[in-house]
Amino acid sequence: MSTLFSKIAAGEIPSYKCAEDEKFYAFLDINPVAIGHTLVIPRKETDYIFDMEDWELAEFEVFAKKVAHAIKAAYPCKKVAEIVLGLEVPHAHIQLIPLNKESDINMNKKLKLSEDQFKEISNKINMEFQKQNPHSYDR
């Protein structure tokens, strides 16, 4: 059975795409804690990140790193935090959150953004990703 995230990566459910390649997909969290809060998922369904093969996990982290660089270029910040958290969707995912201080990450405080704001943010991150990774594909 396909997970919600698999359906998002396949384009069956709309999302605000930030980056993708043949193995991974990155999109904006629809309940962000910061501007640029992005989820990175493997296209291959795996419930628990540490059930991934070592080589898959390494490739996943490298892709997440590229997305983090694009987020930081699009929305300058001190660092982009990486969080592996979430039990709601049985699909491995990494949350990337721009931050300038640790208190910027409050998972109980969610931003309310318009559809236009989501589109602008995802487009800005995607443009930076494409600029930094010219050989990646963009469907």
C-alpha cells in the first residue's frame, strides 16, 4: 500500500516541490515551523530511516545535504537543522529547518502561510537547488 509520502512523490497528491532526483524527493512541510521547512523522503518506501541499507542512507543524507544548501542559499540563516522525527506517516523522512538560534525550532509553533507563499518558497528553494545541481532532473 502506498504511503501518503509515496503518493506525493509520484505526483498523485499535490505538494510544493523543492528538489528531486530519481531516488529522492523534497517538498515543503504544510505545517512549517519556519520559512523553508522542508521534508526530504526516499522514493522507495521504508518506514524507519535506520532500516535503510547503509548505501541508501548515505545517498539519502547526501541528497538532504544538497537540499539544505539550497535552503540556506534561498533563505540565509546560520544553519539548517536536520531532524528525524515523526510517527504520523510510515515513511522515512528528514526535516530540514533553517535556524538562527535553537529556539527557532519549536515543533508546537506552526506558521500559517498562503498558497502563494508556499509556491514562492518552494520555487526559490528549487531554483537554488537547480543552480547548485545542474545535472539533477526536474520533472
